Amino acid sequence: MRRKTSALTATAVTAALALGASAPASADATAPGDARPGAESAGDRLFPYLGNGGYDVESYDVSFDYRPASTTMRSAVRISASATQELSAFSLDSAGQTVHTVAVDGLPARFAVRGEKLLITPRYPIRKRARFRVDIRFTTDRAARIPSPASPGSPSNLDAWYNKDDGFALFGQPDRAHMFFPMNDYPADKAKATFRVTVPNGLQVAANGTLRSRTTSAGRTTYVYGTRDPIPTQVVQVAVGHFRRIRQTGPHGLPLNSHVTTGSYDRAKPFVDLVPSQIAWVEREIGAAYPYEAYGVLGVKGGYAAAFESAGLSTFSAEAGLTKPEETPTMVHELVHQYFGDAVSEKSWDDMWISEGHATYYTFRYKDMLGLEPYAEAVRRAYVYDEDNRGITGPPGRLKDPLDVLGSTNAPGFLMLHGLRLKVGDAAFRAIERTFFERYRHKAASTQDFIDVADEVSGRDLAPYIRSWIYGDKTPPMPAAS
């Protein structure tokens, strides 16, 4: 049963919707003849129901009002975007929410919900290249369990909200992030994010970005976090709970702000203390500085989906992920994702190897450095895995089951990178990695983009080799120097 919650406090809500009647600057009251609705899909092969066309999102400003006695939260989001066409209407990805009001540039807009789409018709068409603002008030239900349309019968990926007795954490990858708030839920459309979360005094909030402000009134505290850089929607994170904050300084004075559930603090602290040295190691390996304004790890209480590369705040189950020596390499895996997967996101879900392959490659190098597993053994195991599974799952760039993107892209992506280093030599490989990262930092990249960089830097035609690993129906020969 859904319980009622009281209205949001003023500090927990984005600016009130204006109700003026004049047309905004982004609108064209004359309704140009070429105004048309934006596409209701990004056209992805694996997740065709995700993404929307006709605009690019610049930022999300999200408000949640957390009440311990209820799984529902009064919420709001302000979306700032720019139109890429003349827009008569547009859509957002949205699931598990009850939408109350929508306004575009301060004017009430017609809206409807169809499946996992929120369809919006502004009072006036929006001009191409115009910036516009969308304000949405809604109630979200953290108890909602909406199976992925990509694999409705699968038990995987049913939980987006991870509820705890003192709060919650998020896990929206790959296609459930729009259960948190209406958004353009596609990796290529990255945006800055601000989270305003109001909780009872005594609870703490952790989220992407850095803490911008904290204000208390009438027994409740509002935390405001914001990101300096755009992030993909799939890696947003907001967590509420009893946390202890651990402040450190990383390379180049990088602020490190970690949060660990209080009951696990003493056991987790030695592992959190490794974060500065892990960042320094990854920076040396990739040849580029950590890409965001701050970093930290989040250790939540109880069960959690998996280790998760939420942007700027890698998330773990505190007991399972931040208190066991054998899990230390996983911390590096999620840290590498800050570079590949977060700062450089996938242009499509068929490019997911860019994220998982890189994270796996550097994790195995780290394990070898620590003496936990010889690198050659990791290569052997990955090769056997790909030989056994490629015929079932399909190649990493043409998977058969969409939900395999989080598991069946690791080994082949790693092996391709391993072989590439053998082919071109260590110095050229490092130059490829550094160039690719710097060129597409805070952008989205495709497999072809990686091929182009590899060819350019090496002066060789590496396309046949790379494509054989990413698109080949059969596992290519074991990588060797050439």
C-alpha cells in the first residue's frame, strides 16, 4: 500500500513552476511548418526503447524528500536541454513514477505516460538550437520493481532501488536509471547532475559530485551535491543512510570523499586508505589524470547488486566489497571505469567493451603487480572463457541478450587490448590509450572511434584485428606479438 507523504520543503524542491502566459524565448508561437515530435528512441540495437531524439540534455537538478516510514518520495526534476530540431513535442524515459505536473519554460505542458515514456507537448514549439527548461513534479516509489523490457523473464536487473532500514542506494545499469527520475536514459547523452535530498536529522546523504551545501530546518537536513562535469545517466548515485565520511587527498591535491556505513567503518577504513595509491597507479598506467573533480568510494549496508562505477563515487556492499583483501582489485576495476565507461562513455550499448574491456585489462595488470594472480594466467582463463561462451552469447559488439552487456564484454575486450599491446608494443599502446581517452573525455565514443585512434597513433591498419575480437563469430587466435 502506498503511504502518503507530506509536501516537499522549500529547500528540497526545484524552483516553483511559473504560470505566465507569454511565450518563452525558446518558443515559436507561429508553429513553424517543420516542427515535429522528437524521436522516442535513440535507435539502439540492444535497447531500442531507451533514449529520445530532438534534444541534448545539459543538466538535471533532482530533488528527493526521504521519509523513513514510506517508500514513496515527493520529487522534482528540472531538466535544461538544447533542441537539435524544431520540436513540437518530445519524450523522456520514465518508469515507476506518478507524474503530477510538467512545465516547459515555465508554461504548463500537456503530458501523457505510455509504457516507459513520458510524452510532453509544450504550449509552443521549441526552435532548433534553442535552450529550454523542463520542470516535472512527481512521486517516485522505491518499492517499484519493473523488469527490463530487454529480457522480461530474466531475474536479473529487477532492483534499481536498494532499500535499507535507514535509507537506500541506487543501481540503474544498464537500463533502469529512469526509475529514479525522468531523463534521457542513454549513455551518449551525458549531462551535469545536481541532487537535493532532504532527510531527517541524523541521516547522511552521499551522491555524485561534491557536497555544495547542507542546511537544516525543523529537524530535517537538505544535502545538495553537484557534478562539475557531465556524466552518463546509467551511473548516477544517491544514497541515504548512517555513514561515516572519510576525507583524504589524492594525487595533484584531488579531494577524496568516501562514505562507509557506520557498522563497517573500522573494517573498511584500511581498504579505503588504499584509494590514493590506487589512483596514482591508474594514472601512471593510463597516462592521464583522474577525470573528475573528486573521487571516493561508497560502502552501503547489507546486500547490494554488485560493485558499481557510479561516477566519482564507486559503490560497494561495505561488508562484501570493502572489507576483504581479495576484493581490493575490484576497487581498481571500478576506478578504471571512471575513465572508460564514465568520462568516456559508450556511443551505443554495442560499444560496452570499451568500458568493461578496459576495466578488466587494468584490473588484471594490478592483480599481477600485487602478486595475486600472474597476468599470463588471467589471459589463459579469459581466453578459455571466450572460447566457451562466444557461440552462446555472441561477440561483444553483437551480443544476443542485451543484459549480457555487463558480463560478456569483459573477457573479449580485455583480450583484444592485451593483443593490441603485443602487436604495437608497450609505448605505442600507451599512446593509443592516452590519445583515445583525452580525445573522448566527457564525450561518447564508438568502436570505430577506437579503431581510428589506434590506426592514427600506430601508423598501422589495425581494424581487421580489432574487429575480429569485437564482431567475430568465433574467438580469434590467442594474441601474440606481430
